[in-house]
Amino acid sequence: MVRREATGAHYGLSDWLMQRITAVVIAAYLVLLLGVLLFTPGMDLAIWKALFSEQIFKLATFVALVSVFLHAWVGMRDIIMDYIRSTALRLALEAAVIVALLFYSGWAIQILWGQR
Amino acid sequence: MKFRIYRYDPDRDAAPRMQDYDVALEPTDKMLLDALMRVKQVDDSVSFRRSCREGVCGSDAMNINGRNGLACITNLKDIKEPVELRPLPGLPVVRDLIVDMSHFFKQYHSIKPYLVDEATPPEKERLQSPADREELDGLYECILCACCSTACPSFWWNPDKFVGPAGLLAAYRFIADSRDQALNERLDNLEDPYRLFRCHTIMNCVDVCPKGLNPSKAIGKIKEIMVRRTV
């Protein structure tokens, strides 16, 4: 069969937007975290634990982590699209990235809300 | 003046090589193209394209000391010796500094670089307000020299699928034109992870454009219009 290159998958805009929006979320969370670290005098494990026992802080952290995973998905797919030529290998790697990011999401929930 | 020039004739040479030249210049030789013509007098087998010799035709685009540019408007005073000249990167070499621009022009043609208006033409010309005309400034001046697209890593990796900065600048030139009636078709044609979204705003295109144009900005505007029609 003659290999013809086809384009026109009609997606891309939402991923591009998502990467930008998640970047803003990550930046906002980093500013928040930096603010907490700078403006909490005598930060120690007890204060840190108390901070992470607040539901709102856990949620904010979770949102930031999910943003990192979504951001990473777009970035990793871009790298794979640019450098991996074989469709089979590309699909396998993209699937591996998705599975890994889902795994990290579950792990994040476990860390934030799990029993210690 | 000393030169190191990329030499390759696919019919005869097994591999490309760099050849050194040292040519005497005349006081009237101001631009790199003038010097290249002196080289040609010494060795007439050195091949390169040139036509208008004043930065309008875009024929003599080449990689000058690692940076794409037009030989005819590159001042000899501004370049370091030995001047290393290579063909535009990323395209197949036909001979020496001449590259096969098929992929580049195929991408340019794929964006339909002409006004689309199915309506019956008016008796006189299709009028445009001065403000609408101003929208095309910084877009229509492109001379298709390919300096930008061949400086773009995304174009190097996917020249068959990514439209490239020159093609996308031209695409926006028609998207921005108030007389064009095919806006949605044009956006549909570009909304693709390869055709448009391979651009990662590296901005090599802006850096090298000999006409001082800004393809990155045009690409940003295409994305902006897409966001407006989607969100």
C-alpha cells in the first residue's frame, strides 16, 4: 500500500487551551504555597500537618496536582508526536503516559486523603 | 575574504563536504551575494540561487554562519570570517546551496493562498476600508524565502504535516482579509494537531525573518480566532 500522509484530525485547540489554563492554576498554587512557606513563622511538621488537615488545602493541592498531570499529558504527547516516528510505538508510549498519569492521580488521592 | 562553503552533488559525491575559498573583493562588493559572485568567478561549479539581488525575490536564502538569511541583504561588515555557508536546513539538497523547496510550497498551497469569494464579482474592485487594509500589514510582505520554516524545529520534524511559519503567516493573511469569504473553511483546514498545533512558539521564525515579519504573532491570532469560535 502506498503510504499517504493524512492530516485533519480536527482537535488540538482544547489541548492547547488546557495547557495554558493549567499553567495558570499551577502558577497560582505555587504562589500560594510560597506565601504559606514565607509567611508562616516557625514552620515545622506540626504546622505542616495541620495545614494539610484542612479540606480546602487538600482540595487546592489536588486541583494543582491534576493540573500538573493534564499539563504533562499535553507536553508529553507533543514530545512523542515530534520524535517518535512509528505509529505503534507512539500509541504504546501515549497509552503508557496516560496510565502513569492516572496512577499518579490515584496516588495523589491516597496521599492527601488516605489514613496515616 | 575567507569562506567555507557546503558542497554536495548527489549524483557524484558520496557525502557532503565543506570547501574553503579565499577571494579578493572589490570596493563595490558590499553584500554577501556580491562576494558569492566572486567565489563563482573562481570556481564556477559552486551553485546557489539568486535573482533580484535586493531582498525582494527570496531566492538566495541560505544558512549564513549558522543563521538563515538572504545573502543579498546580508552586509559583509556584519559577518565573521570564515563565512560558513550551508543550504537551508531541513530540506533535501539539490546541489550545494540549492534546496528542494517542494515540501515548503506544498504547505503554502495547502492553505489556499488566494481570496475565496463565490459571489458575483462587483463591476469595479472589491473595496476595503483603510482600517481593514491595515490588518494585512506585516502579513502580505512575505517573500516566501523559507528562512523561517527551515529555522523551525517543528518544521524539521514534520515538514509533510506541519504547515510551518511561512504557510501559517500566509494563512492568517487571508483569514484577516475582510474580502475573504472562507474564514470557517480556513479554520477547519488548520484545526489539527499537526497542521497548526505543532507550533510551540519557539520563535526561531521571528528571529530569522529577513523582512522583519512575525509569524508567531500571526499563529497566535489564528489560535485566538479559533478560541473565539469554540468557547
